[in-house]
Amino acid sequence: MLFIRFWKPITICLVILFLCLIPSTELQRFDVLQVNFSDLLAHLIMFFAFSAFLLRDLVRNHSGTTTRYTQLIIAISISVLLGISTELLQYMLVSLNRTANIYDLLFDVTGSAMGIIAIKLTTRKSGPDS
């Protein structure tokens, strides 16, 4: 049931994990996927989409036991933890020949914040806990 309710953020999370944990030898096949500004932009877009869909689904599946503030904290926490996790995995899984990068994490967090802000700006306030 959880997968059905949150299928979009779960799918985006799996795509993020796949792209962040693909071995560097596989990445070299794609000339356009070099570590540069386009890599950072990709992090920004992926985490924007993840956090936006996560918060949107948290709001839509509001069970009455959580406030909008709690949903916001949950979305921020999960998004930041996903960003930290991908960088830690890249650092720890030496066989991937990938490196952890503080700029990737910075763009992950920035993309997450932008996604959450976009959802907050586009959803209507309802109730006293909005």
C-alpha cells in the first residue's frame, strides 16, 4: 500500500540511487556525463523532483495524524538523508571508482529545498496547521 501511495518519489529515489551508484567505467561510455556543471545541474533536478513529489504525496495522503509542519520536516529529512547516503555510498564503495563530492551534496540539498518551496508555493493552504 505504501508503494502505491508514494510510487513517484520511490521511483525517483531508485533512479537517483542507480545514477549515483553506477560504476565510473559505465559512466565513461556517455561523453555527455562528465563531472562538470551539467553533473551538478542533474543533481539539482533529480533532488528537486524527488522532494517535490515526496512532499506532494505526503500532503495528499494526509492521515490526520500529522501536521503540515511535520510533513515538511519529513520531506526535508528524507531528501537530505538521501543526498548524504548517495555521497557516503560513493565514498565507501571503492569498486565503483566514484568519489564523494561536497558540491554534489550541496546541489542535492539546494534542489531539495527548491522542490519543497515550489510545492509550498503552489499548494493551497487549508486548515489551521498549514
